Amino acid sequence: MKYANINDSMQEGYKLFIEQKDAAACDVWIGTWKAIEEAMDAEKIRYIEDFDRQFDGDQYVWNWATDFDVALINASNQDLSYAQMRLDFFTAIYARTKQQNDEGALYMRRAVAEALYKLGRASDGDQVYAELTGDYPAWAWGWIGWSDQYGLFGEPGHQDFDKAIRILRDALMIPGLDDREDVLERLHGIYKEAGMTEEAEAVEQMIEAEKNGVPAVNAKVGRNDPCPCGSGKKYKKCHGA
């Protein structure tokens, strides 16, 4: 095998990963990535997709990268140096990705943002998410990921339910939003946690409508109708103001 050393390094990391030794797996796998970069540079391979076609290892590079991400997330909960490793890794692999508009590449951008928040760089994380949701407004998981940083999955001391709600409401106003029901479910969870009973009930009704194939944003919204963002307010007093 042409890249036997890279494949062996990858599999060495997997042994540690399976044993739930996440930090040790990350320490091996960052070396795997450096070896991949060196091989690509030596052979003038610009994109990771092209390298993957030549690699012929036990794992596709992208599949391995998603497992590396799980290990990085787990390890960063104990040691912030792994959050920096996550930031560096996904910045580097995204730069070598040809298809930067497919879902895998969008998740790379999410990983970069999440690492920034973990490192206490919230304003930088906000900028990444603002650019991501601006570039791909219909991709619900950009909005959900952004909201999560301030909502139910935010770092201790970093929760801001008002901001999390605003982000999800803005998402719900996007025509053709993908996975809209997932956005509603996240919004419902925040409303319940915040004790906003009326708003939670309004979103429950919207979720039922979605399940019955009647997304609120597909219908013309009257100024006195409930705002489709799930606020529970009339449209004219919310997004129609």
C-alpha cells in the first residue's frame, strides 16, 4: 500500500479511540493529519478528495475526520489544548476541501465555530456562524449550531436564552429552510427550560402542523396572524413590524 504509514497511524489511533482513550487517540491522529498534509504537498495534491481516491486505506479520510472530531470534543472537555487542536485541524482540512458547499464541509465550519466558543472566543465564533448562515441560510444546522452555543448546550456561564431564541426565530423566517422541524424542536426545548409556557405551546402547534405537512412559512402571513417564528406574538408586532 502506497500510504501504509498513514493507514497504520490511523488504525493505531482507532485502537485508542475504541478504548475511549480520546486524548491519546487525538495525539496519534494529529500526527496522522500531518503525514497526510506532507504527502499531499510532496505529490502536489491540492484537495483532500483527490488524495482520498489514491489513499486506499481502511477508512476514507472524511469518515476518519468525523471520528477524530468526536475524540477532539471529548478530549477538549478535559483539556482545552484539544479545542485548539480541533480549531487548527478543521481550519486546515477545510482549506484543502474542494467541495466547500457540501454538508460535510459545512460541518467543518461548524466545528471551527464550536472550538472558538470552547476557547472563550465567542465573538469570533459568532462571526463564523454569521458568515455560515449568511452563505447558506436554508441550512438549518448552521442556525441550530449557533443557537446551541447560547441555549441548552451552551458552555457553563455562557447561556443566553434570549439570544438563542432570536437566532432560531430568524431561522424560521427563512423561505425553504431545511429541517425546519428540528429548529422548532430546539426552540420548544428552550421555551420549556425558560418557563415560557405560552410560547412553548405555540411552537408545539407549529410542530404538529409541520408533521401534517403544513409549514407555516409556506402560507401568506396576515399582519394579525401568529408570527411563524414561534414567538406567540402577532406577525405585525414581531417580524412584520
